[in-house]
Amino acid sequence: QVQLVESGGGLVQAGDSLRLSCAASGRTASTYAMAWFRQAPGKEREFVASITYSGGSPYYTDSVKGRFTISRDNAKNTAYLQMNSLKPEDTAVYYCAAETALGQYDYWGQGTQVTVSS
């Protein structure tokens, strides 16, 4: 069993930066690839970024490429999402998830709200 807890969300202005953290607990937490998703009001949840268990092969959705950076520190059992040059359209609840099998995410955090004002 893996528990995920996100933190770091908040209200910022367009152009600002935020760093989200996802603290994982559980014996096998560091063996999973990790991903960030987001869900804006009235929209479906969408994939944002992912990283392998070893911290390699970061992958991003097109809308955040060049602005967001995903990373992880397995010694701290924590994944991060550095978000720069934030835009109002980045406003959403951000969730981290652990990938237990290819494309399968069985563990989710409770989410953290990110609001970007124009």
C-alpha cells in the first residue's frame, strides 16, 4: 500500500512559480514511476508529467513543456513538480499518482489547488 500526500499549491499571479511536492509512504513507493495530473473545474482530469522510478525519462504534456519540470528524490520518497511561468489556464487541482503497471495508476493523493490569476 502506498499513500501519497501533495502540498505546495496556492494562489499566484500569472508568470509566477510554484513547486508542488508529493510525499509517498509505503515500502514500495520508490519502485513506482510517478506522475502528476490536474483537473480544472468542469473538465476531465488530464495528464501533466511523469518520471520513472529512477528519476529518468521525464515526459510532459505539450501545454507545459518548457515551463514545468518533474523530479523526484527517492531518499526522501518525494516527487516534485516545479511550475514556472504559470498561466491562468494552469488553474486546477493537481494530483500525484503512482504507476503500478504501464498506464495504470492505482495510488492517488488527495490533490492540491493551484490558482493562477491574470
